[in-house]
Amino acid sequence: MKLVINGIILIPLVVYLSNAGWGSAFWAVFTFLLMTYVVVDQLFMRVTNNAAAVLADVLLTFVFFWLVQRYFYDWSMSYTSMAIIAVVYGIVEFFVHAYYQRDPGKLSRHSFDD
């Protein structure tokens, strides 16, 4: 669910706010979403609350896309564009985290403990 919702929102946003192609935007966003799922959703959110997890998501988004556009792809992405992507992702993740926190069983169904 997280990959589909965020992918539908972030991939066109990255393409629109930079000179990224659809393929490079797809792979960058896909890699980013897998990383945030493991780091923030599975590890960090279990020991903190929704607000701290969303803040971690926003900061990680900004840093990830700065690193990607600087070292991996030759995108013309400004700091403002990266901030917009980070804020939009943070808003979406706020609602995704709230959905998972309503039913704690959903959060642990795909945990590393299984």
C-alpha cells in the first residue's frame, strides 16, 4: 500500500520538479520508499510516535533526494523542489502512519519478528 500510494504521488512530482526522466524517477523513488519503510516505518516508528516518524521521514526525504540528484543522477533539482517533495511526502506519511497506528496488528504483521 505504501509503495503504491507514495509512488503515484512522488514519481510525477519528482519528474515535474526536476529534469528527471520517468525511469530514473521511478528507481529513485522505489529505492527511497523501500529504505524509509525499513528505517522509519519498521524501526523508528515502533519506538516513537507519529509526529517523530513524520519528521524523520521529511528529513530523510530531503537528504536522500539531495544525495541522489548530486551524486547519482544529473537532475536540476533545487533546494525548494526537494523541500516541496519532502513536505508532500511528510503529509502523505502522516496519514499512512495514522492508518497503521489505528490497528497495531497491521504494523506488526510485516515486522522483522515473523
